[in-house]
Amino acid sequence: MEIDLLAAYPKAKRDVQKRGATKTEEDRALARKFGRDFFDGERRHGYGGFTYSPRFWQPVIPAFQKHYGLTQASSLLDVGCAKGFMLHDFCELIPGIRVEGVDISSYAIGHAKEEVRPCLQVADARELPYPDHSFDLVIAINTLHNLEREELKVALQEVMRVTKKEAFLTVDAYRTEEERELMMAWNLTAKTILHVDEWRALFNEVGYRGDYYWFIP
């Protein structure tokens, strides 16, 4: 189902047009390496410093906990976990929950939050290193759209393979031509950006049966 489980995530003030005017293809190419430049380099290449703060994910965790009935007996995988900040907060707010995380970035995993670093590994979303039905919930937030469309289909099928039942993802999307133009100006790393109806059709095509929502700047 379409559901916004990130409603409590702090909203940033975005000057989308200014960002679009300053981004070059060189900036995007560097960002897509997902190395130090993307996480902790200059702002035009990515985050401009990717550091932990409880104000980001801790307000969000209760929505996931309630919607999926998560307990200390639950297991969760974060695909595109970066430095593991969200997984850290899941562990803080649901003590005992089993968490795992994967990310394509060896830099992010190498600089992950110390408390969860043993639970994280470098891996590709198109080939998740877990047996079938390994997790109660698989999450992929603003991650899978960084793949080309055909690669993304494989990743969606991998999400369905390793979850026992539940999944949630967010992807770059638009509903109007105005939103499409803003999305294209804002985008730094995504390779697949679709209309919301196109996303739903793609989910049906590959058999993705999890929940989803959109990132629209």
C-alpha cells in the first residue's frame, strides 16, 4: 500500500531551483561513486557532512513499529543503510531487535556508527547476501532509484526474496509536470525517476508486494 511512514522525519527547507542551477554532470558523476565526496565532502557533491543526530530517525521509528508490529523478536534489513544511523535508532527504541544493513559504499560502511557497524556489510541490492525469507521487514529508503530501470527490477525481486512478508521503500517520483521538472533539477544520484503511476506499474510487473511512498522535493 502507499503509506507515508516518514511523516515525522524533519523537513528541510529546500531551494530546489538554486540547487538545480548549480549542479553539473560532473557533480552527479562524483556523487554516484558514493564515497567520501558524497557523504562528507562539499555540499554540491552530496550531504556535505553525513553525521548522526537522533532528531532525524528517532521520531520515525514509532510509525514503523506500530505499522509492522515490530518487537524485540523481529528482524529487519536496511538496503542502502549508509552509516547505519536509522538501524542504530531502531536498536535504541526497540531493544533486542535484530538488524542488518547493506550498502554499496565501502566508505559509508567503514565510517558507520560504531554501535551497529558489526551488523553492516558492503553489498549490492541486486544480489543481497542472505537466504530466502531472512527478515520480517526489509526497508530501502531513497536507494533503489539509484539503479538503472532493469537493475532496479532485479533489486525489487531481491527485496521480495529475502523478506518473510513485509517491505517498505521510498523512491524519487512525480505526479505533475511541475514536480517532474523540480525532481530533475534536484536529483543528484537517481537513475530511475518515474511518474507515480509508472512506479505502481513497475511494482506490479516485478511482483513487489510491499509498501511504498514517494520522495518529491
